[in-house]
Amino acid sequence: MQDCGICDNCLQKKRTHLTSEEFEEIREKMVKTISTHQQVNTKELLQEFKNIHKEKTWQVLQFLQSEQKIHIDTEGVITLC
């Protein structure tokens, strides 16, 4: 089934679709931010990335965590591995 591109579901997909270029840009900025501060709270990081859709930021965070590039503790503090 092809997306119509105009309904709420299709518009949501467009907003949260992460291209490889976007992913790499967010990843680089995220790693730089975390390494500069040594550790960053997830709320602070999301605030710093406020111009980027939160879903895209979370997708990159989840990927980096699954690849063990970052660690997020129970308090939401992110550090590089």
C-alpha cells in the first residue's frame, strides 16, 4: 500500500523519517556535545537539539546506546563509552 502523503499518519512518517545524512549530522553533533561536557543529561541534550524533531534525536540516541557508543544511566545522564 502506497502512502498518500497527506493524512496524519503519512505526515508523521515524513517528520520522523531519518535520512542517513540527518543521522550522521545528529550523531556527530551528539558525540561532540557529550565529549565536550564529559556527561550530559538527556533533557539537556534534547534542549540543545530543540531544532531537530525529538523522535529523530531519540532514534540516534537509541542506536548509539545499542552499539555501546554511549551509556545512559538510570538518572538519564549520558556518557561516552
